[in-house]
Amino acid sequence: QAVVTQEPSVTVSPGGTVTLTCGSSTGPVTSGHYPYWFQQKPGQAPRTLIYDASNRHSWTPARFSGSLLGGKAALTLSDAQPEDEAEYYCLLSYSGSRLVVFGGGTKLTVL
Amino acid sequence: EVQLVESGGGLVQPGGSLRLSCAASGFSFSDYWMAWVRQAPGKGLEWVANIKQDGSGKFYVDSLKGRFTISRDNRKNELYLQMNSLRVEDTAVYYCARNHGKDYWGQGTLVTVSS
């Protein structure tokens, strides 16, 4: 089974910019993995921020952007706000959605 | 408004069974893949299973194959997860999600497996 890797924890200053990454044990992450990014705050359900690598939902703040970068999926947060402090998860699909794997999550601290 | 509401969670003894339901509303349920995702206390998200629009394709995480069964009733707009031979490590909040988690999620239902 594929393993999806994320940084365990990252800290960003208020107003700063940070990039979280999502890698695959099987090789480079491509658009064919349909990367998704989720935000989860304590006691809440996950909320999907980015789908298909770079598409935002209507509810996704514009300061969040997704991309493919150096063989990984990436989530960039610009102008970080205190309310962005949360756990962020990525998800990759393999074999046409027959296998779907979450990354272990990145705890983002805004400090 | 899209809504996904899970139910059926609770306390069950090891070896027992439980069936979770997810009631969908606000969209054409039969047009979408659906999925179950779980989260053990203090842990990350784990994919459990997903199911095609007409129920003809069902896919599971390897570790759960044979114990869990995903199904759906497009007439009732409901998604199900039948969980058998439950283990302590199956204790988690179980979420249903639309479209592989691409957009909408339910609020989850807690399953506790304990003697």
C-alpha cells in the first residue's frame, strides 16, 4: 500500500507564507493522483480546501493555493491568520480511486 | 443545501456488529461516489471505503476487507457501513463524504468498541 507523507508540524508567523507538502512512496505526485487538501480544527469535521491539486472551493479563502511542486503536491498559505491554525491533511488517489490514501497530517501553528 | 448526516454510532463490545447510516440531502445522491472515512481519537484521517454511484464498484482499505461492507440505497438517499467483528482499534469517529471527500463531509458519528 502506498504511503503518503506530510511534514508533522510547521510554524508560520502571522502574515507570513508557508508551504506544506504531500509526497508519495510510489514516486512523483502528479495530477493523476487528484490531490486534495483538507483543514481540520479540533472537534470539527474536515473541510476540503483544494481539490484536483489546485482548485479552490467557493468557501476556500483565497490565501490558500494548491500546486504540484518538485514531485509533490503543495499547499501554500499566504498572509497566514490566527484562525488558520489547524491540522492539514492531503489525500491521493491511486488506480482510478480504487485506492485512496491520506497523509498523516501537518499541524500548522500560527505564532 | 447539501447535508450529510451520520447515525448509528455507539458503544459495542469487541466482536460485535454495528451498521452506520448517512442520510444525504440537497443533491442528487445517485450521481455521486460516496465514501466512509474514520478518525481514531487523537489520530489522523483514515480512508475506509468508497462506492460508485450505482453501487457496482466498492473499494476498501486492505486492512478492513472482509469485516466492513459499504452499500447504498439510492431510493432512500442513504449510505451505509456494515461493521462486523469489531475490534478495540476500530474505535473512531466515522465520517461520510461525498465524491471521495472532494467537497462535502458529514459531522461524524462516534463508534466506541470496548468491553
